[in-house]
Amino acid sequence: MNQNYLDPSLIHEKENRYFVIALIFSIFVYFCLFISVIFIVIIPVLMLLPLFAQAIMMASIRTNGVRITPGQFPEVFAIFQEQCTRMGFTTVPDIYVMESSGILNAFASRFFGRNMVVLYSDLFDLIQSGGSRELTFVIAHELAHIKRNHLTKQLLIVPALWFPFIGEAYSRACEYTCDRMAAYFTDDAEAAMDGLTILAIGKKLYKQVDRDEYLMQSSYEKGLFVWLAEKLSTHPPLPKRIHAIQRFAGIPTHIVFKSTKTGLIIVVTAAVIVVGSIIIGRAFSSTIMNLTETVMETVSDEELLTAASERDLTRVQVLLDSGKNPNVTDEEGWTPLMWAAQFNETEIASALLTAGADPNLVELTYEETALTVALYNGSTEMVKLLLERSADPNLQDSLGWTPLMTAASNGDLEAINLLLNAGADPTIVDESDYTAAEYAYENGYDEIANMLDEIEGNKYIKKEA
């Protein structure tokens, strides 16, 4: 009993290891939050929220619980004070008892340097039923949490406590440590094992439990969900805690809790699933994002069609300057340039052509171009602009009609001259084997027809020559 209470044998071999892992994980999370734009909000919340909740809880206990003092339950206070002396406490923590609705438990808490141990009333009743030794173990267990600074350390690793497996693993190791320390400082391993049995079955039946059979029963439990139930819990299974005390106290036992590879398999499988999910998720999200961007760009580009059809030069220019596609089409294949030609908006057409609009794109119904639209509307200025900007004067539509045939059938001599100067060929025939001159004759434009015939004849002579 005179051994130093910090003897390494009192500390579970995994406690420090898991604390370091949890601390590294938490520092990483804090760092990620720090370099993000929202760290100013999240980090204070992560740090202050647990402190605030703990302060509220302690205030509630202090105002509602019954504090154990030399004058209030003196027998329990004497036990508490003796354990504090044995464990080297220079300042005796406060100890309270409070109603628990049948729950058998106790816990330690700490806030701004002030420590507290709380006993639930149903566990406290042990003092009335001859279970003072078991109650002493429970008290020593909670004092061990304070002695090991578990409460302070938990505030440092808040992110790890919120992450499955890491925080729980550290917490379980802490429970094993506190069981060892309590068994050591009470010098009563039997009471320690009985105290844990009480938590399993209650303060009336615990003496009737066959401990070896209880441990044997638990040692046979295997499987995925059994493993998960333990690894996702902050406390080890009670039979394992009892068994750990037996081993610590050197009590002979034939019970063996075998380790299983289930955990390793699950961890590896989970890692593969997580990594695979991330890869698939990123690929899927990238595809969705690309698709969304394409749809949004299409919707955005369609604004240019609207602006052109509404003859809004300023808006057209703004959209083109922002990088909108000048060759966007609607469901009928009409482009902004066709709408400009429809309304003889040469300034809009010039802006579109400068931005890369293709004057030779065809709409879907008759395969007509912006040049054809301009010819139908008698928009001479637009015809001139389009021809100057590489519109094809010999591009045929779905019926084989050329721009020259359109101009000839309309008797538009000015447009005809513009087309001929741009290289229009009067010898081209459509599906009906008609030339532009024949359409001029058919519509009563004899002079235009004669002129085209003469040009056609000259071309024919030149070809023969």
C-alpha cells in the first residue's frame, strides 16, 4: 500500500497509446478547421460547448444533489476522505448523492479546477445493505478518473470523442486503469469484482451470481455485432473488467477472453469501403458537377438567344464579354445570328460575328442559314455584312436552294449583285433541276433572269473553252 500511486503497472497498457492517437487525430481536425474559412466559428464551439454543458450539469447537481459532509452521511464521508488520503489528493473533491430512477452508477466531473464525484442514490444504498466495501471501490474508481486527469484530457480530444472507435477506445482503456487503481488503493480485489457485478445485475442479487460461469458465458460470445457493441462503447464489457481485475490481482482463473481477427477484418473492410466510397463519390460528384455545369452553361448561353431575339444590343454584348457561346441554338436550331438577321440588327450581328459566330450554321427544319433569313427579309445591309464575314453564297438548303435562288425568286437585284460579287454560282440547280434564272422567270423578273442567263452562259462558255 506504500507504493507510489503512479506505478506504471496501475495504468492500462493501451491508455497512453490511445490518448496519443486521439490527440493526433484531434490536432489534425483542429488544423483542418483552422485553415478553413469557418474555423472562427467551429473551433470556439468545439472547445466551449462541452465546457458550457459541463458547467450547467455541475450547477444542477450542486443545487439539487445532497452534498456528503462530516455532518451529512458521515460514514460515507469518512470512506471518501480515507480514499483521498490514500490516493494522494491534497484537496478533497466535493462528493454528492442524487436520485437516479433506479440507475446504478457514479461519475466524476471537473470544471475550472473544481473536482466533483457524484453517486447515484440506488448505488449509495449499498451502505445500508452491507455493501460498504463495494461502495468504497466505486468511490475509488471515480477518484482515479480525477487523479489521472481523464476529465481534462477529454477536453483536449473532443473531435476524437465524436469520431467512432477512437474516442471510445481511449475511454475503455481509462476504465481499465481506474479499475486497477481502485482495486489497488482499496486493497480489495474481491470487493472490486463484486462492485462490477452489482452494475451487471443489481445490489440485491450480485452475491448469488456464479462469477466463473458469468465470465465463461461472456467469453463464448463472438461475432460481428458483439464486436461492434464493445468497440462502440465507452466502457468495456463488465465480465472483461472483472477478468482484468483477476489478472491484475494474480487470482488464478481458467477463463480466457480470446482476441479475434474480426476487428482487423472489419477495420480493413471499412477502410476499403471508405476509400472506395471516396473514390467513387469523387468520380460521381465530378460527373454530376460537370453535367450540372454543362446544363447551367447551356441555360446561361440561352440567355444570348433571348437577348438577340429581343434586339437588346447591350445585353448581347455583356453576355458575349462574359464568354457565352455565340453559336448556341434553340430547339429548332436557330442561332442568335439568325435572330439578328430576322430583325436586320446589323450591330448585334457584327458583335456576334466578332465573338466567333458561324454564319454558315443551318437551322433544323429547312437547313437555312442566317444569310437565307436575311434574303427572305430583304435585309440588304445584313446580306452584305454576312458575305463580308465569310457566309457561303453557294450553300444549299434541304431542297437544294442556294441564296442566289432566294434572291432571284424575290427579284432582289441588289442582293443578287452582292451574292455574285461574293462568288455565287448561277449554274447550280436544285432538286427540281431549276437554276436561279429559272426561278426569276417563274416569278416575272425577266431582266434579272436574262442577266443570270447571260452570266450562266458566259460561265458555260468559259467551261467549254
